[in-house]
Amino acid sequence: MSCKARLLLGITGSVAVYKVCELIRLFRKEDIEIIPVMTPDSKRFISPLLIESLAQNRVYSDMFDESGGAFYHIMLSRGVNLILIAPATANTIAKIASGMADNLLTSAVLASEAPVLIAPAMNVKMFENRITQQNIDRLSGLKRFSFIMPESGELACGDVGAGRLADIQDIFDASMPYLLDNKLLSGKKVLVSAGPTREFMDPVRFLSNPSSGKMGYELARVARWLGAEVTLVTGPVSIKPPYGVRVINVVSAEEMKTAILNAKGRYDLLVMNAAVSDWRFDKRHTQKIKRNGSSLSLLFRENPDIISLASKSRKFGFIVGFAAETENLNDNAADKMKRKNIDAIVVNDISRGDIGFGQDYNEGRILFRDKTVVNIEKSGKRDMALRLFSEIAKRQKWVKT
């Protein structure tokens, strides 16, 4: 997925500045134009040449060029979608809170009306100092400013506590809603299910499937980027949830059913991407079953059909299912959509090794209740999520076509 947006990236003199290289890579991958503005102290920690090479754009640091012909604080602050300051030192936060404009970055903030997202990074004592907290509170009270707070852990100086720069993926996710012009899901409540479920036979063995949760997590991530309030109900996976998404962790199909059907309020959209086990063991043994040289017979029971129950609940305005098939893709998916009384279904061919379970790419077709079929060519799962939401928003008339 790519978007044409302009980001002014403010880089200040924190030891965490090396992490900004990965942040730049994530933004460039989405085709976002980055305007790097470095404070003088930040250039002591990292080379402007490196930042320039990664951002594929000139680094700015001085208020005026050598000829004196450009007012950079005015020029750079115009037409940007977001000013992101990462890492942000206590000094820079204090200057902005006080309305100071003594370098190019603070001047650009003062000269712009663009939203400002600040990711602090500093020693724990500096972060917890009442003055720093008052400066953060002062800026947070203004509509333009928001913060993604630092994490706790061991700091570069050896101290332990809050002050470590927030996770780079979280900073990226927190920034993206500002950088996407089309808020397809603005004001909508969306519930996404993701990952596998596990049905335990005994304390160490379970029935499951190869779902990694990648598709569901990208659906939740992109829905938030597009302006939705997102709840993610997820089975056991090994990936980090998207920033800003409410997460409910479950293990079994029964737990997932409870989480979805007991969700408070009414949702505009349910995207049932989880690979829910159709079966569970008739009996769950409390002790580990030992081998004894003979065969083992097991009985199974059907798990609840969560998406059918969700349809009957009338809690969801529009319901999308997913079908992982190996043959007769359209027929099997259309039959599933009809039986479960849902509005649309996404079907993909899991017999292929390059898409689907555990892969970074997917390909499929969206079948709608009105028998419309939309083909999605092989693409990243993030792109597929955007395409799905675009098609739904268009049919639901959530946005102008």
C-alpha cells in the first residue's frame, strides 16, 4: 500500500536517534515523502548523510541557506500532513511548550498548523520530572499535539524505567492515520477476528491450524489507519498487535465466540478472518496422556459456528467471512456465504505455497451477496486489506464514489 503524503520528520539529539533509520524505511515503503529536519545536537549522534540517503531527500538543519534566500521554517512547514518528532528530547519538548523558535525544527512547528506527533526519549528521571510532565500536559491540551509515550526498560545510561523510545512500528502506526487522506472508515466501529484457535486434548497437545494471524492483524491495522475504532479478537499468535487497537486475546473457539457475541454495543463491520477450528475434543484430559503401546481413539464435537451466530445476533451492520479453499473456490465460497447468511466472503486458494497461511502475500476474490465478484491480484496483505475495505465502503456508501 502506498500513499502520496508529506511528512516533516523532526530528529533531535537523543541517543535513540539511531532507531529513526528503521522508521524512515517504513515510511518510504509506503511512498511517503519525508522532509528530515535535524537539530544541531542530533547531528552529533548520526550523520545527516545517512538520513539523507535513507529519506531520499535533503536534510535541513539551518534556519537559512547560505545565500540567505530561503526561509526554511516557513517553506518546509507548508503542505505537510504531519510533523513527527522522533526521538524528542526533554529540551525540545520544553521549547515547543514555551513557544520558543530558536532552531529550524521549533520554528517550523510554530509556523505550521499541521498536527504534531511527539515521541519522547530521555532518561527516566528527566521524563518523570514534574517540569517535563507539565510540558507534556500543556501540549496535550492543545488540539494540534499528541504523544506516543516512551516504553519502560533499561536505558542507555543503565537506569531502568520509562524513557525508552516507543516501539518503531507503534510510532509508524500512530502516524499513518494522519497521512492517509481518505478516511474510508471514519467514525465506524469495526471488529476483526484473527489467528488460529486451539482445542486442547490434554495439557500439552491441541488441535489447531497454520494460521499466523498476519492477514487479520493487517486488517485491524489498516482499519484503524482509515479512521475506525477497532477491536481485535485474536487467537494465539507470535506477532505484535497494531498500535491503537483494542485487543482481546482468546485461545479456543468457545472463547472467541464469547468475545465476539458479548462485544458491547453495535458494530458497523465484522471481519471474521480467524481460522477457527471446526472441531474440538469430546473430552479434555486434565493429565498428560501417556503412551502405552496401544492405539488411541478420540471423539470430536463440532465447535459453534461463530459467524452464523453473529449474523443472527444483529449486532453487526455488515459481515465479511473468509474461506480457505483448495478446489471449486467460487462455488464453495458462495455456498458458505449463503449458509451463514453473511454479506460478503473472501476466498483464497490455500493449496498454493506462495499465498495464504504464514505468507506475507495473498490473492483472492471477494464475493458479495448481490453475486458481484471482485478479483484481488497477488499483493501484500496490507494492500489486500485496503482493497477489501474500499470495496465495502463503496457498497455501503460510507464514502463518496
